[in-house]
Amino acid sequence: MQPSALGLRYCRRRNCLGRSSGKGWNHDAHTRFTGFARETAEELAREDGVSLDIWVTSALAQKIGAVETAAAFFRRRAAGAGQGLSSYLDLIPDNPPMPGDELPMA
């Protein structure tokens, strides 16, 4: 997911990311991290050929997308989506497995 998908735009004058509110740039998230996390993020950003700010924003966008997708999946599951599959599974006869398809005995 690109930073622009979250409404973020690159500000060339200030060399940073933020939201344009029409009144200027709004930088409402400032994060400092050090040590292994920073070194690893800087290395991955270099490999991707982007600045650390862009890489972190992209990683954040990906995480938000993953969390929202999982939340939507669980909401659908809780609402009973997919219950139609049970009607098809109920049509399968209850026969013993065919030779060679048996589960190994423990």
C-alpha cells in the first residue's frame, strides 16, 4: 500500500511525510526508535531505495491494511457469513475412508 492510500503526501520543502489539510502540512505522528529496530528499518529502506520516513509510512500502511482485513474477516465470520458451506458438507455421505485414505493409528 502506498503512503498516498492513507492520505499522506510527500512534502518536498520539508522533506517529510504528512497530511495536507488545505491550511498546510499536519505532522501529527513523531516517533523515535533506536537500536536494532532502527538499524534494520534503515537497512530495509536502503534496499528498497526509499527514505526511512517513506519506508516506515509504507510499513505502517501495510500493518493497518492487515489489521483491517483480519477485523473484516472476523466480523463476517461472527455475522454468519459462510454458513452456506455447511449445507454442502451435510450432503457428503458418512462412509468409512477408502483403502489408502485411512488416518495412521497413534
